[in-house]
Amino acid sequence: MHQKIGLFLLLIGLGLFFNDRFDAFAGLNQYSTGVILGVGGALIWVAYGMAQKLMLRKFNSQQILLMMYLGCAIVFMPMVEFSQAQELTPLALICFIYCCLNTLIGYGSYAEALNRWDVSKVSVVITLVPLFTILFSHIVHYFSPADFAAPELNNISYIGAFVVVCGAILSAIGHKLLPHKTH
């Protein structure tokens, strides 16, 4: 039951979050394509998490990540244009290096969390990412408005983001939050 309530909250929250963007979904445009890609990415991430949890039975998290990084490097290396890195501004270069380190540390932490926790607990922590993204978007915009745009969200969108996270948390660990029926 908690998963159905969580899904309902998640859908309501998404509706609230995108309340001022419904017209953008009328046709296939850049915004709707971005949302579709974002949802697709989330679904792929779920599959990745489940696959990694299964692989942790035979490999440790560092071995899994090594295979993943080497595989991606082999696949994407032919498309790399190293000359583009020379054209980066100092701020863009710092952001690029941060993104590279964030990927290594973030996926390493995620893999180790899956190794030590239940998937449901890891999922709860992951659901906080959108809220932190919104928060840090405001912070970096405050310090460098020329380089970082402020999130274009109204108050209803903020409420929607919170409801989405609550729905996701309820779906993941609602069985521990809601009282059980005893027979």
C-alpha cells in the first residue's frame, strides 16, 4: 500500500513541479525532449543500481567500477576531441575537473553504499539529490550570477519537488514508516 501512496504522491508532485510548463509538453521540443531523456536516464539508473547490487555478490565495488570506467573509456574514446579541453575557460575547466572527480567519488560512494546498506536505504538518500540540486543552484547563482542561471521555479514547483521526494521516500521505505496490520 505504501508504494501505491508513494507513486500517487510522486505523480502529484511531478504535476506540481511542472505546473508552469505544461504547454511545453504539447509538442516534441527541446524542453520535452529533455524531460523524456531525464526520465529515461532515471530508469536506466534504477536498472544500473539493481545490476550493481547483483554484481556485488561476485565482485567488490572497486572491481565493478573499474570494469565500468574501462568499458566506457573504450566505447567513448573514438569520439573524444581533446582540443576542446584547451578552449575551456578557467571556471569551465574547474567545473569539468569537478565533474570528473564527482563521477569517480559519487559512483564509488554509491557502489560502497549498495555494498553496505539495503537498496531501499540507498534509494532514500538518492531521492534527496533533486532538493540538493535546487539548493546548490541557488547558492552558485548567488555567488556567480553571470555563470550560473537561477532555477526558474515558482512556489508551486518547490512544493512539487518536496512532494516528489516524499513520494519516493514513501515508496522506498514506507513499510518501515507506516504501521503494519496484524492478523
